[in-house]
Amino acid sequence: MSQAARVASEGEALPLSPLATWVKVIHLVMAVVGAVIALRFLMKLLAVDPHAGLARLVYGVTEPIVSPFTGLLGNPVGTGSQIEVPSLVAMVAYGLIGALLAREVLLMAGGRMAPWRR
């Protein structure tokens, strides 16, 4: 029995290939970006004071990420709250970019690895 088979049969985790690690890093970065943009969307929807510390931090960090999508569609504004459509578009766009990057890394490996099954 090979060492890899023995290690796998004993229930220990096999080491990930470097490309599988890159795929996991891409997914992690895209998840963090999506979560911060979702927080921005929620704060705008709830009409959080933009001068509050956390709001300034979130808006400051996400402004360069969301700004390429500003002006594509209008923002419906209610009584103080707004549905920030560019944030929604940015979440979808960055999610697709992350999926494409991860797929490209998988293709570089010859399509032989499936890190989500490990």
C-alpha cells in the first residue's frame, strides 16, 4: 500500500497541492470581498450614519471596489435608506471573477484536481 493511500485510509488529511491552495486562497479572498460589500449594502439599506466609525471604515474600504460599477444603474432612495444597486452588481461581478480565476487555476493543473472534494 502506498503512503498516500495509507495516510488517506487512516483518516489523516492529505497535503493539498500548491494549485489547490491557490484555489482556496482565491475563494477566501472573494468571500471576504463579497462579505464586506454585503455589509456596505446592508449599512446603506439601514441608513447607518456615514460618520460613524465602522461605517466610515466599511465605506472607505469598499469605495474603490464598488466605484467601477457606480453610475451603471440608479439607486432607489427611500426615507434615508437606499438600495445601492452598484454594490449588488459588484458582488455578482467579483463572484464571477473569483470563479473564473479559480477555474483558470484548475485548468492550469490539467483539470485533474478537485479541491472542493478534499
